Amino acid sequence: MLRRLGALVFAAVFVTACSAHEEPVLYRADYPQYQSADALFDKATLVVEARIVGEPRYLQEQAEAPDPAETDPNLNPNAGAPAEVAAEPEAPPTVITVYTAQVVKVFKGQAQVGQSIEVKELGGNFEGVTYAEEHTTAMNQDSGYVLFLETYPDSPAALLNPVQAKYPLDTSSNPASLPENTLKLTRAELETMS
């Protein structure tokens, strides 16, 4: 399931809890970095201008079953060896936010204008606890974005990178880079790429 969050690798997960209340959980993930808007466009399976509609959904993804090649002593001589499981804290759940995005324009990929697609990002609010990815900026309801996505047949689309693959539209409907994003993109460049 984690592979479907996009091409990310968890570098570390930090969690704190207090007996009186739950503290935020901070995810740290390592996403692919792109050197140009062209490289981002080439990697994406779907590039759209879309408007976020409705309230987001918050989901907890279930961990996949362990690979038998890792747990079967006949396949892995280290399987079954004593592990210091008690010394390791239990990993927090993987929480994702799923947004509904209504397609306004398609620059690349299989989508239709007016179609609603689901887009997910790491983090969100789940059962009274806030789960946050250090580089993710939540998308705003009724706001427009240019999104560079990886699509899946049985799961919501994922941004290629939480900073580089999401461009909020300014008041003139031009894509604006998030503060941490050094990749600038104009509507004219986007039209040329498509």
C-alpha cells in the first residue's frame, strides 16, 4: 500500500504521545526530486488543472502482509532468529488524505474535463490525531491547482512530489510554485509540453 503513495521512501517516522492527549505524528519521507518542469511532466502519467471539491477523506492504510521470503526459515536463514522486537516502538499507522479533484483541463493522460478524480497525500487527521508529512501543504477546498500525478487502477492518484508536483492557481489562473519549490512553471510552458 505504501508504494501507492507515489515513489516515496520513508526515511524516518517520529511519533510522540502524552498520557493526557495525543501529540502530532510527523512523517519524514524521501521523494524523488526533479531538475526541471519538463522532467516532472515526462514522469507523470496524468497532468491536470483541477479544482478541489468537497471535504477530504482521511484513511488509514493497512500494512501489507510480510513477504514469505523474509519470514520463512526455508527461504531465509535469518528468519525466526531472535529479534529485539520489544525494544522497538510500534510504528504509527500510515494515514492519508484523499481529495476529490474536478478536472478543468487535461495536459497529459487519460482523464476528461468535468471528471472527478481522487488524489491522495501522506498525512491528515485520523481518530483525533494529526499526522503530518514535513513537506506537504494541504490542498484547499474550492481552490484550483495544476497537479502532476501518478495514477493506479485500484487506488487514488498520488502526487509525484508534495512540493514540486502541486501548483496552486493564482487569481489570474496561472500556476504558482509553493514556497519550497524552485521549479517555476507558466501556463504557456505547460501548453507547450502537452
